[in-house]
Amino acid sequence: MSDTPSGTPAISHPVRVADLPARKPSRMTLTPDAAACAALATELGIEAVRKLRFEVTLKPMGKRDWQLDGTLGATVVQACVVTLAPVTTRINEAVTRSYVTDYTPAPDGSEVEMPEDDTVEPLPAVIDLGAVLTEALALALPLYPRVDGAEVGEAVFTEPGKAALTDDDVKPFAGLAGLREQLENKGD
């Protein structure tokens, strides 16, 4: 993901952790306007973000850690990977992050196993809900959106005068079927 041409994120909603109540959950809802949705679509490289709503609850965990639970709802438009026609997709995604004070990343250059819980992050002084929204939406986008009925055709390339190699020719058992037929014909 890249920033908008101006160099700023399309959506930013910083929340200072020090300003949050330490004993009760804080609830917030982000509903970006049309201009912010258009900037986000540009940032994500898609055609449009028509509707966008991010409902978030930030609640304290213990004395210093925080839990973010949210629901992301969006309607996005992407180009079909086959026809380039617009494909509209409705996204409803649960978002969870745990911000912990004793998070220790691996030293640079060393190998580490992926943690079982990939929602854990170091606790920053400011949590940018816009950045969380953008990341969650980017991860929820369909990788290969297709218009109903769109199919990838078979492309055949070969040198002039030679038989083209097709998908059926390279299937693992296609050669065995031909060998079986040859053996059956020899036995006759």
C-alpha cells in the first residue's frame, strides 16, 4: 500500500492511548466521506470504495495493554481480472488487534517462527484507526475479482509448422493414456 499522491494516508484517525479511559471500553465509528473513500480507492489501486464504515471498541487489558475489536463494512468496486468490467463486492470483516507493552520483535537478520497470534503488535503512543481500517480493507479485498460468467480462455503459442502444446497435453496422466492405447494396439 502506498500513500496518496500528496504523501499522506487517505484516512487517518489518530487516537492517543494516554487519552483513553483506563477502566472502561471506548467505542468509535469511522464513516469516511466520499472524498476520503475516493482517496482510499486510489491508495489501494481499486476503482472505487462506495460505502465504508468501521466500528471499533478499544478496551484495556490488564494495566497497560489494549485490545481493539472492530467490524469493517465496505462496498468496493474492482476491475474483473478477465474482462476488466467493474465488479462490486460487499465486505464484512471482523478486525482484532492486541497492543502489548512487552512486545519484543526478533533481532534484525535472525530467523523466527511465525507467532500463533498474528494480531499482536507493540503498543504505540498513538493508534491510527485509519491505518488499521486501510490494512484490514486491503487484506479483505478479493485477489481475483470476476464478473459472473467470465472465464479465462486457453492461449496456445507455438512456432509455425509445429503442433501446439495444449493444457491437456501437459496433464500428468495424458502421456500414460497414450502409452496404454499403444500397448493395447500392439496386443491385437
